[in-house]
Amino acid sequence: MSETNQNKEDAEILNLESLLDYQEGSVVSRMLVNKKVGSVTLFSFDKDQGLSEHTAPFDALVYVFNGKAEIIISKKSYILNSGQMITMPANEPHALKALERFKMMLIMVKA
């Protein structure tokens, strides 16, 4: 193996559901990637927990990989279940609420 290859991190297979546990009455997050061009963050929400309405200057994708959530974008409500995703346009107000415990991956696209 060349010296260049030895300095690079090896690829890693990850099971998204096992990377983040639920905490009673809480929202938990774990950032997996944080680069100038974007980020990938995992979230777990206990039932009835959420994020209040806010905006972000970047487009984002939300992928629900476990549970059920209500996502409100520009005052319009969307119900997402396991295996579904939605795009959230930059600068549009949005909020999230756990209708039951759920886990999601947030992908922010900054470039």
C-alpha cells in the first residue's frame, strides 16, 4: 500500500438506526459529516418533541428512517413515515414534530 493510501480513512459501513438512541422527552443529534459544501446529521425525537419554526439559508433533505413525523414547510403540513423523504427549500420556514418516536437524517446542501 502506498503512503498516501495509508493516511486516508477507511470506508465504514454504518447502520443508521444504531448510531443514535432515543432519550425520553428529548431531541438528540449526531453530526456525521460537516464540510464547506454541506453536512449530514442524524436526529432522534421522542414522541411529541420537535423543532420550532425556523429558516435555513441552504436547501435540505430529510429522510425518515424510523417512526412518523409531521414536517411543516411554509405553513403546509406533511406527514412522513419510515422510508420517506422530503426536500426543504432554502429560506422557507419549517418545523418538525414527532407524531411517534422517529429518527431522521438531515442533509444540508451548502453549495
